[in-house]
Amino acid sequence: MTEAEFQTQVIDLAHLYGWRVAHFRPAMTKSGRWVTPVSADGAGFPDLVMARRGFKIFAELKVGAKLEDEQRKWLDELGPTTDRCLVVLWRPDDWPHIEAALKHRRWGV
């Protein structure tokens, strides 16, 4: 499974359960390099931001790759998880946890 396929599955499930989802896609530069245009401290921002009825999820998605330093810094700064905000690193093996988080309004802290 690719990261794009995994991301599509997570987004589809989030929509099924009524979440609004934001994802910022990379664009190809003239030189053929893929980059996500961000400014200020945007490098490493989580892949998905989801919201439903005042609950928020910031999710970094990984398939076989390691977490980059900038990604870890964002997760650390956004955390810790509270009763209304979940900050997570999800991998395909986490699917049962992903389903539980998106299906329910609350999660354990």
C-alpha cells in the first residue's frame, strides 16, 4: 500500500463518519521536483486535519517511512491529546484505532 492509498482510505472513512478533512497536496515545480508550498513554520505540518462537532484530529500518516524531525516537532507542539483533540501518527497497522477514533466522538487520553 502506498501512502496516497492509505490517505485515501482514511479520508474516505472520515467522510463516512461526518468529519471535515483538510489535506494540502504537493505540486510539481518547473524542475520536476514535488513540494508542498508552505510558509513560516509549515514544513512538517500533519497530513490531515479533521474536525467534527468541535472535535479535532491532527494525523500524520506513514507507510514504512520514518517520521521526519519537522513532523515530530509539529506533533509534539500540537499535543498532547485531550478529550476534544487527538494528535496522532497513524500507520496502516493502526486501522482498528483509526476506525475507533473516527467512529466515536470521544477517545481516551
